[in-house]
Amino acid sequence: MIPSRPASDTDGLAAIDFGTSNSAVALPLADGGVRLVELEPGFRTMPTAVFYRADTPPHQLEAERLYGRAAVAAYVDGVDGRLMRSMKSILGASLLDQSTDIGGGRAVRYREVVTGYLRRLRQLAEAAAGAPIKRVVMGRPVFFVDDDAERDARAQAALEAAAREVGFEQVHFQYEPIAAALDHETRIDHEQLLLVADIGGGTSDFSLVRVGPARRGRAERRDDILANHGVHVAGTDFDRHLELASILPLLGYRSLRPARPGETAREVPHGVYFDLATWHLINTVYAPARLAELRGMKTWYADPRHHARLLRTVTQRLGHALAAAAEQAKIEVAEHGQALIDLSALEQGLATRLQEAGAAAAIENDLERIVRAARETARLAGVAPAAVDVLYFTGGSTGLTPLVGRIAACFPDAAPVRGDRYASVAQGLGLHARALFGSSPGSS
């Protein structure tokens, strides 16, 4: 039972940063501050991941679910079931209303995966607040979907519907990079022109914002936002391209088929490799018809080891493990300049090494699109690059030094500032929630 205590204007109020890779929850405090909820023991952020156990007893209506690090650990430990990640990336897509197999004779709609995860965040927020949570401010990327206003609006509507389904009665949205700007504003003593680079798992978002002590705490900041821009390219795209470049060639990606007399050798079909490198499509490769097709392609491979490894990946359902290995390699390259990728689960003694130069080459097109988006943000605002005072970097993917360096090179006079890569957006959303809902619990 939630204990009773004196009411305040922050009762029933929370802010949620629902991220592609990680999520966080902030509770505005009566003194004007913000407290991040401990979502898992010792952690203020939680991987945006759900694991459905296939061994759930048949009499239970719903499969048992694990969340966050527990979900990832269950998958790594080989528990029978289905790991779901990157749910945010399918908002606005027709896939959202499709069902997918989770094992044990059960299926779940992707929309229900999103709803279940948000319900878990609300439960944790209420436990930390000691009160029911009915009002929420949620972060959103500048664009859920590039160059498609209708799908972008559909994505926000789907997220709002999920939030209301789990019990939030009032739902407001704020751009994630704007929230990061509000977090930075709490630590400055003079006005600045701030370019926020929020580069996470699913999107790279930029906002040019005027911040300063005199503006702090205002609910309406529209006049301070000079431009927003973004692209649907970020960490999960890096992971996919790194997997294609460093891991999947060992399974035959871009290998040549045996040449026939009078013909130029062609590459083996790419489709299966693109699907293996895309989290929400990996499970489609395991379908019986797909497996039968792959078995029949043995003669298409000049090196029989490639075909054998591909079949082993599919028959033993190792696709998510390979995707996770690519993600881990990205992290290690960011921290140490290189990574040794252990693929012994696929074949004894098999491994490959990824160097920083190779990683940068694999994601070059992604990096260039992100850098162009940063420059375009300043152009849309009518602001010369030299006029930008501060570059504020947040989001997990800003750990990649080559990316940060290339953005900084576009604004050489701006001071680079690194926020909390995983929590600054949630902090800023909490500040916005405090300002937005005003001084009474019933205000909106």
C-alpha cells in the first residue's frame, strides 16, 4: 500500500525518457529539483529491453516478463524465450500492430511490448514517489521518422496511446534535445546560444536554444528555440553497419558465388544478412520457410564454411547474440580504440578484430548524415557557426570520439560540454514537467 503523506504540487507527476537503447524516469521535487528513479539496483537508467519467458506455465494468461538488465541477462544465459529491444524504432510503422512469436506457443503484438515496458516504468516511479502517478511528460525525438510528417505524427500518437493505456491521464511531450538544454541551463550563470547534440540509439537530434539564468523555470520556451532538426540515424545503425562490416563477412556476406563459364561471379544475396543485423527482423530469419531456402543455397557459396556458419546461426538462433557482439564491439572501440570480437559461440576459436579506423569507415555514411544535420540546424536558425557558444553532447552514442570531433569541427568557436550521456534528458524533462504543470496538482 502506498503510504499517505502531505500533498504537494509535484504529487502524481513524473517525466519519462523512453529511449531506443536505455530509459530513465525523473520525479520533480517540491524544492524545484529533480530526482532520478533507481530503476534497477544501483542504476538510474535501464536498458529498453523486455524478455518473454517461453517456459511460462500454460495456465498463466500472459508470459512472464523480465525487464532491463535482467532481460538481457536471461537472454545471454540462454533462458528459453524472446528478447525484445529497440521498440521505440518501430513507432509509426505498420509493424507496431503485427504479432510476433515469443515462444511457448504464445505471440504478442509489438504495441503490447511498448505498453508493457511503459507500465513497468510507471510502477517503478510510483514505488519511488510513494504516490500514484497520473501526469507525465515524455521525451520525443525531433523526428521519429525522417521526411514523413504523417508517420511521425502517428508515432507520437502511438506512444501517447500506450502511456494512457498504462494509466497516465495527462500526457505531454517535449523534444529530447530541448530537455537536455534545460538540464544544462541549471549550471550556467550567463546567457548562451546552445547547440544540443542528442545522439542516442535511434535518432540524432539537434536543437539550437537560447539558455540562461533569466529564462530558467519558464514553462513556455518557444521563443528560445531557434531551430530543431534531426535524422533517424544513430547507435543502432552503427551497430548494424559494424556487424555487416566485421562479423557477417565470416558468414558469407559480400562473398562471391562460384563463377559459371562465361559469367562474372556475383555476390550471394544480401537480404538475410541485412535482416540478421536488424534487431526487430532477426526473428524472421528463423521461419521454417526461410531456413529451407537457406539450406538450398549451399552451392551458392564458394567457401563452404560461410554457408555452414550461416546455417548454424539460424538453426541455433544466434542472430541476437551476433547483434549484441557488434554493439559491444562499438563500445569497446569507443573506449579503447579496438575490440576483439569473440565468436566462439558460432565456431570454436572463431574471432575477429575491429580497429577504430575500420569502425569509422563502416559508419562513414552515418557520420556524414549526422554532421550534415548539425550544420543544417544552424542554417535553419539563421545562425552562423561562429555564433554558437556551446556544443552540448548527450546520448549514449556521443561516446564515439570521431563523431563528436567531426561535429565540433563544424563549430570551432563553441565550447564542447559533455552532459550525462544517459540521464541529462530525463533530468531536463523533469524540470520541464515542474514548470509545465505549475503549482497545483490539478493544473495542466
